[in-house]
Amino acid sequence: MPISCDIFCSVVDNLGDAGVCWRLARQLAREQRWAVRLWIDDVAALAGLRPGIDAALDAQAIDGVEVRRWHKAFPEVAPAQIVIEAFACELPASYVAAMVGSSRVWINLEYLSAEDWVAGCHGIPSPHPSLPLNKHFFFPGFVAGTGGLIREQDADFGVRRPGPALAVSLFCYENPALPALLEAWAAGAEPVVCQVADGLPRQQVADWLGEAFAPGNAARRGSLALRALPFLPQTEYDRLLGGCDLNFVRGEDSFVRAQWAQRAFAWQIYPQSEGAHEAKLEAFLNLYTAGLREETARAARGFFAAWNGNGDVAAAWRSFRGGLPELSNHAETWANGLAAQGNLADNLAKFCLQRI
């Protein structure tokens, strides 16, 4: 009998939670041959990421995963052998109570961070305050001693077909630095082709253009050619990353995919209160820039900082652009180092099977 696994996902915003959970559910079902149920409170968030998912259905099966709508009135179901609560979402009380008295592994899948403390907290148990249950913290990460990063065996990042223009993809939160960067590209001597993701990036570019910029539209300002993309499913977005010279990504899911695509990238980290995200950005850059020439490392740090609201992005772009050839070569070395840690789904499966 296959191992049974329930993954619980509460969609907060920006589809990142749904994206990570769907990739994990699909990989555990396909590669580990587990019987996976994905409980998600917003099925519509999955529908765009995986065409074929029907947002109106409470239960459906696709890619070997049983997708169930997570209603507040939770049904009486037998808990799975492996229970994964993604990103500290709170499981239904009735479900937790039903977990008592059976051999099950309860995982709290945490957010990704490069901070030093992560490896020390990865895998530690957390006893339930009133029930005889243990929950284990499982941290994705970039170094040995963490859970690694999600990457499926069949991941397809396409290929880069070199051309005369710098090929860029743009996926970001609302970013005050974007207009100045667009101005710099438009006024520069180098031709830039920027493919703009649907949603906030496309709306912000439309505001900068001062005209409609619907999916499928194209616009030009000086040396900058802009193309408005429709909402892309995960598989198509992965291939977009592989086809570009430079990818602007955000949050966690697209950030990880850009690294596996082995292309230069710029990351807009999800902003947190009291500047907590700044320490996380710094921790990642400490790892990512190790081994780069000092000039290139400084340029990368300066541009990432400016893109995240600390600095002149147009001035930072000039130095960052000069470092792109080295950063592009570095991307392959970096991805190979990540692969040596194993992928998150395999590491998670091994961790759980040792505890059943």
C-alpha cells in the first residue's frame, strides 16, 4: 500500500503558498508514489498554476494528487500517515484529535530562509501542548543540514537562444524602484526585451507607459521593448526563466525556480514588518556571492538592495549589468551546489519514513 500523505495549505496572498504546495504534492505523488491529498482553502489559486484544475469542485484528482477544498466545517476523515501543515497554517482541531493514538508523522513545512539558525532548527520536534503528539519543523534551505529546495525530476527550464537584445523576465510585487529601472533601460544604448508577468508587474508597467498594456500587447520606449504576458502555468513559467538572460523574481516559488534555471536573477523578497526581510536577504547574499570576484559581489549586493528599496536602482544597474557575464556563469555552479544537498521532496520523504 502506498504511503498516505495529507498536505494542508492556507493561501495567504500572491499564490506563492499554493505554488509551493502544488509542486510538493505533485512530486510526492509522482516520484515517491505516495497517495497525496492536498487540502487547500482556495482552489482557484491552483487553477491558473495547473490548467485542468476546476476551481468550482470540492474534490478532484489530477497529476496523481487528490485536491480537496478545505472548508471551515472540516469533514470526518482518517488522517494520513504523513501530515504536512504548510507554512504554519492551523490544522482543523477535529483532524488533530483524530491523529492521537496512531503512528503518524506531523510536519510543519516552514518558509525558506538562508539564515544561520535554520540548520539548527531543522528537524527538531515540538510537542503538542495538550495532546500526545509531536510536530517536526522542516526547513527548506541552501546548505547541508536543511531540507533542500523543491525540484522535480521532470523540471523543464527550456533553453536560451542568444539574440542581439538582453532578454529579461519581470515578476515582482509592487515596486517603487521599477519606473527608474525602466527609464534606465529605455535610455540606455543596449536593446532590452522585457517580458512582463501578468498582475502587479503588468499594471505597474501600464502606469509607467501611461497607456493600456493588456496581455498580448507590446510597447517600445527607446531601447526598451516590452511584452505583456498572460498568466502562465508553472510549467510555462519555468521555460520562460530558462529562455531569458536575467530574471526578476519574487517571494519564494519563483525565486527557487530562477536558481534551478541557471540564469542570473534579481530577487524582490517579500517585505516584512520591522525590516525582518532585510536580514533574510543579507543572509542569502552572503551565501550566493561567496566565490564571486569582489567587484561582481559588490554589484550584486548593491542592485539587490536597490531593487528592494535601499539605493538608486538606475545607478546600481550599471554595475550589475557589468557583472552579468560572471553572474551567468556562476548560476550553473550555484545550482550544482544546491543539487548536491538533495531536493526537498526526497529529503522530506526520507525524514518521514525513518519515523513511521
